[in-house]
Amino acid sequence: MQIEALGLGRRYGRQWIFRELSHVFRPGTATAVLGPNGAGKSTLLSILAGQLLPTSGEVRYTLGGRALPVADVPRQLAYCAPYLELPEDFTLLELLAFHTRLKPLRPGLTAAGLVELMYLTKARHQPIREFSSGMKQRLKLGLALYAATPLLLLDEPTTNLDATGTAWYLEHVARVRTADRLVIVSSNVPAEYAFCEAQVRITDYQRGA
Ligand SMILES: Nc1ncnc2c1ncn2[C@@H]1O[C@H](COP(=O)(O)OP(=O)(O)OP(=O)(O)O)[C@@H](O)[C@H]1O
């Protein structure tokens, strides 16, 4: 998947969050979207995900050499973000059965295999509401990382993770990269985006905004 951002701007009321943001997110690369709290990282990710309209500019998607309409982006997307909720009444295995019908896992990986990769085997019959915040984050990450999608968006991926959890994230984000999968990480924590080859600094698009 390739995404071209062309002169993107987003305004809330009279306030421009960023303006004239242009960048080509190339297939196979990992790009860090950087900026302090409130800079507009999540806003940019929502626009790239096709979930929020820009106030100005446009986003073009290409998959397998063909233009992809924005309406088809959700199917190609795995998204992990602090504001995306998990269905708390499901047990882990129920959630996986439901989720993987919509977002199949990478070929060869079963739900039971993913549970093991996430170190959540003991919790497989437990409702999600009983999970700790770190367990929930590992689950959200596991679902996104191991979905068979050419676009992976990770908003502040180490939220609620301890040092072991962060090491787990770094190991697995490296494992799931492929030649055409596009990875975009929004962050202001160097440890979670050090592997990214490219960077977009939102503050570069705020002068005069
Ligand atoms: N629905 C909304 N209505 C009005 N303002 C909004 C809305 N969503 C976001 N904003 C504002 O847009 C700005 C950017 O928010 P955003 O969440 O994109 O920043 P961020 O860089 O992801 O922040 P953080 O690092 O704190 O998560 C903030 O000033 C926020 O208050």
C-alpha cells in the first residue's frame, strides 16, 4: 500500500491543527508521525485511515499498482489506538472468533497461535473487562500486527506497556513487516518508533497555522 498526502490541512472551528502537509508513505516503509501532545498526530492518522475528512488537500491510496478508493481503505487497514475500545463482555477466544471474521489473520496463524504469541493463554476464557490495561494493549497490538492487511496504523503503541511489553511490541512489529506493508506509527516516545525509516513532524506544518 502507498499513501500520498497532498497539501493536507485540518481545522477545528477557526483553529488549524496543521496545513499544507504533503508526504508519500511508501510501501514497505515504516514512518513515524511525531509531535508533542495535542499536535495533531491522531488527527492525521484518522485522516490517513479514511475515517476523518481533511479540511483541505487530498489523500490518494495505491494498492498493487492500482488506485484504491477511500471507501475500500477500512478493509485493508489494521488500526491500534488508545481511543479504540475492545468489546469488554467477550472472552478472549470469543473476541478473536468475532474479530478474525472481519479481519483475517496472516496466513498460517490461528487464533490459538495468536493467543500464545500475545502470552495470553491463561486468560483465553476470561472476559476482556477483567484484563489489566497492559494485557488489553498487548491484545489490541496483537490483533493489529497480525491482521493480514497491507496498512498498519499504530497510534502510541506502547501506551500502558511496561519494559517487557515494549520489548514484545518491538519484536513483533519487526516480525510482521513485509515488502509492501505500510506501517505508520504516531508517537512521541523514541523507543516505540526507533525502527522507522521515515519521519513526519507535524510541527513542520504548523507555522502560520
Ligand atoms: N473533535 C474535535 N473537536 C475539536 N478539537 C479537536 C477534536 N479532535 C481533536 N481536536 C484538537 O485537535 C488537536 C490535535 O489533537 P490530536 O488528538 O490529533 O493530537 P495528538 O498529537 O494525537 O495528541 P496526543 O499526543 O495528546 O494524543 C488538539 O488541540 C485537540 O484538542
